[in-house]
Amino acid sequence: MAQRARRKKFKRGLLWGIRVYLSGPMDFVASRVEEKKHGWRNRVSEFLRAMSVTVFDPWFKPEVRGFHEYGREDEVSAEAREMWDFSDAKAGARARARLAWKFWQTLHIDLRMVDTSDFTIAYCPTNIYSVGTPHEIILCRQQRKPVLFVSPPVVFPAHDQLRTHLQAAQDRKGLKLLETLEQEVPIKPNPRGTPSLWYMPLVGSESFFDSFGFGDYRKDFGWKWTRLDDREEEHRPQRPLLRFLAGLNERLPPKWSTAQNRYVPNDDWLLWDLAPAGGPGFAHP
């Protein structure tokens, strides 16, 4: 009953029946267990489903006919990396081949979800290493489909507090170790959330967001306060994604033309309007 009430918040609009893939780091997040249970994908999925959107979430892959749990990942999947071996011996070759075979299914199904989606939402904090996410973004853009790119502010308050503490204690050795750690990790704050310059022409200037903007809809969906909300409270959103998605359900967004110095139609947004089965425009199998 509660779910039906939430669906009434959004009218049947442009996103009705659309398919969306949720891309973002999974291997090198602080906790895979926490990310799967309480990460950003859970809230964004709930928000989109309230507009009758089909959501592809790589944590919860759809079943494939004839292939039970094909490409499934869980909280401990990344532990298989411990099998990796650079040795030229047969044991090393065997271990590498086994890992490549094991994760081929994951790569295959994730890229297939991107391929069958109408657009992708990508969460790309600049402090988390990720390979699959850029691959998925590039595939989506090669097909001229939109990528909505969330690049949040990246700060390290605990790091700053530690430096202040060491300075106050005049701990030269500690400060030297901290400086070395900053270079080894590396620790690079990005308080404005500015994305990589390479992403800017790849994704398109109108598709960047600094946050999700969960606060605008927390009461509507009954979301309990978590670290996700702490981050957005510390850095108030300027261009939140969820507000954009709500507007997208009502009208297609334009893009800015540098050549014409004005907004123009954005034909990346090709959302199918298929007629009922058997009618004109129906996509027959």
C-alpha cells in the first residue's frame, strides 16, 4: 500500500517504462557489505521505480533465461583477487586464466545491461579507483545515450584533523609519515567535485551533478538518516540529480550550444514511444 502511495507522487511521464543502469565503484569502496545494503543505488532505485522505471542494479542482477545467477556478484566476490599470480609458471597462467574466466560473466552481463538501458546514471567520486565504471560510461556514450554523471565533493576531514593534531604536538616524525602517506595513497581533496577533464567532452556539459539531493525526498520515501545524508548536509547540493530526474519525467532537457550561444534540443535523449502490441510502431520479435 505504501509503495502504491509513493507511485502517485509522479505522474505517468516521459520516464514511464524506461530502463536505467546504475554505474559506480563496487570493488574499492570502503565496505562492499555496507555499499550493497545501504549505498546510493538503493535510494536511487526506489526513486526511479516510483516513476515506473526499470532499474538495472549490478548488485542485484536480473535472472537470465537458461543461466541461473549468471554473473552474480556479492559482498565477497572481490576476495577472489587473492588468487592472482604474476608468475610465468603454469600455476600463474592457470590462476590468471581462471580469474579472467570467472569475471567474464560479470563483465558480460553488466555491459549487456548498459546496452539495453535507455541511459546510465554514473556515480564517480574522484577518490575511488574504478575500471568498470569508465568502461560502462564509454559504451553508453558510444551509443549516443545519455550518462547522468554525479561527481560529489571529496574532502578528508579526519586527515585534516590528524595534521592539526600532529602540528600542535610538534610531532615531526608523525608529520613526515603523514606527508609520505599523502603521496602513496594519494590523498587529493576535491572540495568542488570537479570531474576529470576527459569526462567533460565525453559525457556532455549538461549531464553533471554534484549530488543526489536525497534531502528533497527523504520524507516522501521514509529514508532513515545515514552517512549519505551527512555528506549532503556538509556540502549543500547545487545541482542535485533527483530533482533533475523529476523534471526529466515532464520534459526533455536541452543542451547549451557554444556555436549558437543558446540552448538547443538535445537529441541524445531518444526515448522509445512504442505502441501497444500489434499496433503501428510495435517492435516485433
